[in-house]
Amino acid sequence: MNHYESTFILNPALSEAQVNDVIKKYQSFLKDNGCKIIDTENWGLKKLAYSIQNKLSGFYSLIDFEYSGDDNIINIYETELKRDERVMRYLNVKLDKYATEWSIKRRSRMKKEKV
């Protein structure tokens, strides 16, 4: 099973409800196409290092998922991200075994910090 991380930056003009709707849209897209969602993190509004589309901040989100099929669904997923005007930037990464181990440690650390 292949492990992926999808990070995207959303337009800062969106409300919290709209941000949550976008995240749910992509979660359901991945689930409907056979992916297993491991974790979702909403990092909130962050200042950008450089302006994107004349914006100086954006809502950061991460979806951590596994997929065992071919890479075609990842290409379709990226096309959906490109077409969505609410998404300013995205990055999809296929994790190797070392990055997967680090991701597990990061998730457990984040859960401890929330408690």
C-alpha cells in the first residue's frame, strides 16, 4: 500500500465553514476512489513566505492517506485541485518507508500536544 501526503493552501478570503467544506470535498473524493484516509490536519491561517495571487496568507491543510491502486487516481486528484479556484497551491508527496515512520511520529506528537 502506498502512503501519500497532500498539502494544500486555500484562499484566505474563505470562511471557516468554507475551508471545512473544501477539506471534506477532497476527503470524500479520495474515499470514493478507494483511498484510506489516515489523518487530516487543518493548520489554520498562516503567513506566506511570498505572495501567491496577490495574497500574503492562506489556510493550510494536510490530508494523509493510503492508496493501493495505480497512480491514475492521483493524477485525477491533482487535476481536481488545479481546477478549484479556492486552492492556491498544492503538493502531493508519495512517502517512502522513512518518511512514513516520521509521519507516524509527527501524528503521535500532535495528538499529545492537543491533550
